[in-house]
Amino acid sequence: MPAQAVRHRTDTKTGKHSRETVYVITDLTSRQASPERIAKILRAHWVIENRLHFVRDTAFREDASKIRAGHGPENMATLRSFAINQLRIAGHTNIAAGLRTTALRPYERPLAVLGLN
């Protein structure tokens, strides 16, 4: 079933407002695909995008990676996600700051984050 969603955004730095219309195709029936459920599914996607992919792109510069052959890109994405999750488990809310803190003593802190010290 197709659906239309209109997104309204405000850039927190500039205060600029923007609007975007997107179209969604789903295998939900019209009865299952209420506007509330479609909105919930779309928001869930952006939670993942903001919590994981954005962090991987900014903290690890994943988009600039030169690893392109074989299973390298998937393996590195898995390792980056693992590092992010371990930092979050260790209580870091700012992943970039957690990486900097961990890098200060590279022979001790990464092991402590993993509980191996």
C-alpha cells in the first residue's frame, strides 16, 4: 500500500524550517497501515539513522573510508557498531568524546570498556 508522509524539520543551528514530502510503499494492508503506525515506523527508522549511522559517519568518518573490496566494508561497519555499542554500555553518551577518552591510554582503556582489565 502506498502512503505519503510530509516531514517538517528545523535546523537547530540556523533555525531554518524545511518541508519534504516522501512516498512510502509498504506490504501492510490498508487496515494495518494507519497514519499513526506509518509515522511510528518512519520515526523508528530515523532513530536508527541518528543513533548509529550518523555516529558512524561523524565519529569514524565511515563515508570517507577507502575500504571497498570483498567483505571489508561490512566487517568494518560491524566493528564500528560494536565499538559504539560498547562505549554506550560503558556509559558514554557522546561517542566522539568516549573515543578520545579511550584513546588517551590505548593499552588500558579499551580493555576496561570491554570489561577485560
